[in-house]
Amino acid sequence: MKQTLYVRSFDTKLHSKLEEFAKEQGVKPGTIVEDALEKWISQKKILPRKHFAIIYSDNNSLIDFMDKVKNATKDGDWTHVCLGRENHFALKHLKKYDFMDAAIKPYAPTEKSGFDYPRKVFDKLQAISKKKKAMFMGFMTEDFAHEKSLNVANKVEKIYNSHKAIGVAFCPYRLEDIIKAPLSDIFELIEDHDKTLVLKDGKLFEWNFNEANPYQLLV
């Protein structure tokens, strides 16, 4: 039995666009709406395993970003998880909002030459995310970049990519640790993440390297 579907914010202008597009495609408007709804539902059923690098130039921009992400994931579908040094300004902020600490005590990821500590942490995060998808804010790779090098941090990022948790993982880095690294390591950082984002003065920018043709610059 057909029923009338009332959709909030689906105004006359949008309805006209739908009818115009349906006419061009030779289908009924309801068919387009039904197809869009089915695709939306199927996408929602796919569990995300996203991995982002965040490069921040100042503390306030990072705090503002974390608050926005926290507020966007405040429904019951998400577990909020953090990782890093106890005295890190961002970790202190997150723990005010009851973020779960994924650290294995004592927190000392960079003290040994191997990567046993990061592997154990990522296994723990995987287990947490199986119960409820995780919004993970991890500062461990920042510690590796600052205390060792970005090259070493990239190795840890690769380990995470083979142990991805269900949800979204953010790996913040201080700008000064990134700009002093070789360009090859910066390229690798970008390649190891779904997106690399830069925070500056409260604004969010996507940072990527797209190969260009010098001849196209002259046209």
C-alpha cells in the first residue's frame, strides 16, 4: 500500500529539482528517493574503520577540534577512547569528559626499541571497538615523532593500519615535529592515512600531495 511520505526540510525548490531530474532520467520521483534511501541504509550498515592524521599548530585549535568531534559522536553508538602521556594537555582535557584510557600501564611506548607496546595497545583498542565503535584520539604516534622521528612514527602508523579498530582514529601531531622531518617521511605520513588534516587558528584544512603535470601549468 502506497503512503504519502512527509520529509522535513524537503521544500518546494528541492521537490522541483527531484521532479526535473526524474523526468530527465525517465523514472518516477519515488524511485529516486527509494534508491537513495536504500543506499543510505546500506552505507550505515558498513562499519567504519577510518584513520586520520591531525597536524596542529596551536593547542586551542586542537581542543576546539576535539570538542567538535566529541559532540558529533555523543550518541550511544560510540565509545570515546584516548591514549597518551598523563600530563599531555589534550589528554587532560579529554579525561574531563570520561574518555576511556587505552594505555597499558606504565605508559612508556618509546622506551624500548621494538613495537610490542603499540601492538598491545592496538589489540586492546580492537577489543574495545567490537563492543561499540570507537572514536579514538591517540597521542602515542606524536610521542614517537617527537622523541624518535617521524620515520619511526610512520612505522607505528603502519602497525595500526594492520590492526584497525571499528570506528574512527585520529592521530594528532605537533606541527614543529612534522616540518623538521624529511619530505619523504611527510609523504609517507599522508599515504598511511585516509586523510591528513591541518588545524590552524581554529580552522581545518586538508593536506595532500597531488601529482601535477608541469605542462598544464603553462596552458
